[in-house]
Amino acid sequence: MSALKSVSPRKQAPGALTYDVVVVGAGFAGMYMLHRLRGIGLSARVYEQGGDVGGTWYWNRYPGARCDVESMQYSYSFSDELQQEWNWSERYAPQPEILRYANHVADRFNLRSDIQLNTRVDGAVFDENTNSWLVTTSEGNTITAKYVVLATGCLSNARMPDIKGLSDFKGKVFHTGHWPHEPVDFTGLRVGVIGTGSSGIQSVPVIAEQASHLTVFQRTANFSIPARNAPLTEEEREAFRAKYPEIRRFAREEARNGIYTEPPDRGALDDGDNERRAKYEARWSRGGLTFMSVYNNLALDKSANDTAANFVRDKIAEIVKDPQTAKLLQPNNHPIGSKRICVDTDYFVTFNRPNVTLVDIKSNPIEEILPNAVRVVGQDYEVDALVLATGFDAMTGSVAKIDIRGRNGRTLNQKWAEGPKTYLGLMSAGFPNLFIVTGPGSPSVLSNMMVSIEQHVDWITDCLGFMRERGFEAMEAMREAEDKWVAHVNEVAHTTLYPQANSWYMGANIPGKPQIFMPYIGGVGVYRQICNDVAAKGYEGFVMI
Ligand code: N01
């Protein structure tokens, strides 16, 4: 598939821009959305607050940042030429390489001419008389668009922790989700890392190699599986490429999480101890997220889950020499997988280094940050630099920053005050012609994001084509369909162990955020079928006018 031409704005009154579609965000979702919109002849403008394309991979430049889905699968499938020609260098691509890939796609498909960088979308107000949106940006643009697509990402609103004294700290403070563009050199510095989720777990081993001393402040120990990252050989790439049709089909239609792997055919308790241990060993040696796919009931049955959790806890005890440190690193307050499982390179072994200290801030919380130290009950830990790996206001945070006003001037934030409400994670009743890519209520963060992004963008594109063919002006989720979907998302979540963890999936990391399990856990294959069926029935559950 070659580059498609930019479609000129439909009409342009002086001072006001008019496009068919405004897309918010130029990450992988926004870029593919633009490409598809051009393909059906709609004019579109993408607004991106970052200085370049790439979304999450533009911002998250912290040491050790890389994808936890294998590169050959964490890539677009819409262009066979692209997937055949791009050479991923490692099993898990590092952040700079993924960002290069995003830039390559922008150039290859000639996307840049319709992307305005360094521009935040501040507001979008629906005009019921014209069935269109009035969009305003940080750069003073005012745009009228029939449709708005929020491609704002699920983990793009980095959260600064509310810790007393943080602003008085004299050294440099970095957030992993907002890392500077120039290289950061920790050589000879005493560094403190706060947070031990995926970002902390990836950055700790790399920072430990540079810092004179690294202190890791851990509130919740996390389960992590070794990545077993390695360079990809040409033979491996070729083998993958030859199988792409089946790999992509399986990832879309059959895999629960959009990742090609052998599907589990039995539960953990169906095997005896030795057999089970051998299977866990094999997956541990292979490395990566598919550790959790060895059995089909690890997310459902606590006794089954305990067998996997105990296996990983035993591994931590084997790797970490100091028994007290090992004990602290063993997760103990949530089922394995109920918080996003981490994938690491040398995380646990890093705690055997003489220049690394683990501090348990669950038992002894951080009291305050002093100009040169972190004060934990009873002790000050002197640091020259602080790395905050404290996560994101996930799934709703970036949407909430935009002042979105739908029918009767009601804001999306008012509507979502008690938790996000969507139909299929794609639209919210009362907000016509506003689409969300990988929104709450869709599999999104529980899946290979590339698979979910492509599915949503394709569905939205087909839907806009359908509306145009039939002369519809506006489309809106019906309240009853939305209520049923929200109830279904919630019901399915509660058949699993996921709600047992205080995770960002539940909004639990943000004080005051409603605690609702936000993504849809029914699986990407099942979800795709539901979306396809809805479309086949003339967009059942949506009103078109
Ligand atoms: O954020 P997190 P993340 N004082 O929210 C702690 C994706 N991702 O950036 O658990 C002290 O998971 C918090 O403690 P607790 C991936 O989906 C992917 O690491 O709330 N500590 C936790 O330990 C991932 O899940 C990749 O008790 C505080 C940590 O900070 C998601 O992004 C790489 C605190 C935050 O962990 C988010 O990961 C990176 C406070 N005030 C990220 N506030 C890959 O593809 C928070 N914490 C590999």
C-alpha cells in the first residue's frame, strides 16, 4: 500500500479551518487513522502535542525503555510491504528503534503534511445545529470538523506523585513518562527511583550500571518475567515474515490479548506438580508475557494463579542473594497478572549489586523529600537525582484534559465523573460523531495495542464510509446500548481475579478516581466479533441521523 494523498479541507472561510475529521494525537493510532481517512477521501487534520510523531514512544525515553510485546508482533499489519521490509533488530525493540519506526511510517505514507505538531487540542464543543464539532487548540486554531477521533493513548498522562517537599528537591527530577530528549548521564550520582511498575523495573538495571549508588523505593513488589531479549537474526525475521498471514490472523481473531502464541488447552490444576513446574520453567526460559498463557485459568482461579505466583516468588528467592531483600521483592498482595505483569532484563539480579539498596516504603512510607534526600520514617536516603517511575492517569487521563462538550453543553468529564461510560469503548452517548481509539470499555491495554488500534481504526473508517454512502450526518451511541455494555464490561471483569488488585486498570493509582475496571477483558477475538456483528446489523445500538 503506497502513500495516499492529503485531501484538501472541504471549505475554508477566512480564519476558520474546516475538515471532515480532526484526529487528536499522532501516535500509532492517530497516524493509521489519518492514513485510512485519506484512503476514503476524507479531509483530516491531526493535532499532536509532542514535537514529533510516535506518541508514547516519543515521551517514554527513560533508560531501558523497550516494548514488552515482541517487535515482530508490535508493528502495523496493514501494509504487507512495510512488515516485510522493516528490519527489527531485537526480539524486543528498544524505544529509539520504535520511534524510528513511527517516523519511517510517517514519511513512507507521507503523513506529515496533515499533522500539526506542538499543538494540544484544548477543547471540542458539539454544535447540535450543524452536527459538527468546534475544536480549539493551544496554538489558537479554531477548526470545524464533522467528526473528532481521540487517538490520545491510554498511558500518556504521566502522573507526578503528590509527595511533600518534591518541589524543593535541589537535584534533577525526572519522570519516566516525560523523559528529556538530551541524554541523561547518572555517572557518579546517587540516584533514587520511586516506583516499581514496568517503567521502574526496566530502568533500574540500566541506571544501576551508571549511578554511584541507586536506592529503589518500593511501595508494591511486582511480578516480573525475564524478557530474554536478544538480537533477531535474518533467519528468525524471515521465518516470522513467511508466517505473517497466520500470525496476524491468530492475533486478531483467536488470541485473547492479540499476541500469537500456542493457546493453552488446560488449567493449572489439571497437571501434577512436576509437570506444571516443567511448563513454568519452559516459559520462564523462553521469557516474556506469554508466561501467563501457559494455562487457561490463571486469571480466573486463585488456586491456579497461586501456582504461577509461587513459581515466580521462588525464582526471585533463587536470584536475589540477600534473603531479606528477596522477601521484600516477592509480590504478596495481588494475584499474578492482576496488575500488568512486567517483563525485565536483569531486574532482580540488580539487587545483588553492592551499589543498589531496596527501601520498603509500604511499611515505612516516604515522609517528605528534602533538598538532598528522601526521608522515609526514621531514615534519610541522600540522593543527587530522583527518577519518578510513578505511572499514569491511565485510559481516561488524557481525554479528561480536553474540555469536551457534547449535547446540551454537558462535558465528558461530568458524564464520566463516576467512571468512564462508553458503548464498545468507541463512543459515549451524548457525544455524537466523537470516536475514541482503544477507549475504556475496549480490550486496549490488555492487548497488543497494535492489534487493537488497527481494529478500532478500521471499524471507525468503515463506519464513516457507511454514513457517507447513506447520507447520515451524525451518529451516536444509544444510552441503553451503552448501559448494557458498561454492565457487561464490569460483569466480565468480576469473573476474573483482576479487580482484586489496586491497579491502574482499576483507577486505583489516582487518589479520588472512581474504582472501575476500565478495559474489556472478554478478549480481542470475541470483542472484534461483537464489533463486526454490530456493524453488520447496521450499527446496532447506535442512532444515525
Ligand atoms: O506505572 P505503574 P509504569 N509513592 O503505575 C508507584 C505500560 N508500560 O509507568 O503499585 C510511592 O505500573 C506504584 O506503587 P503502587 C504498562 O502497561 C509498558 O511503571 O501504586 N510510589 C508503582 O510501583 C505498564 O503497566 C512498558 O503501590 C508510588 C509505580 O509507582 C504501564 O505502562 C514499559 C507513588 C507505578 O507503576 C504503567 O507502567 C513501561 C507514590 N506517591 C510502561 N505513586 C513496556 O512496554 C506511584 N507509585 C515494557
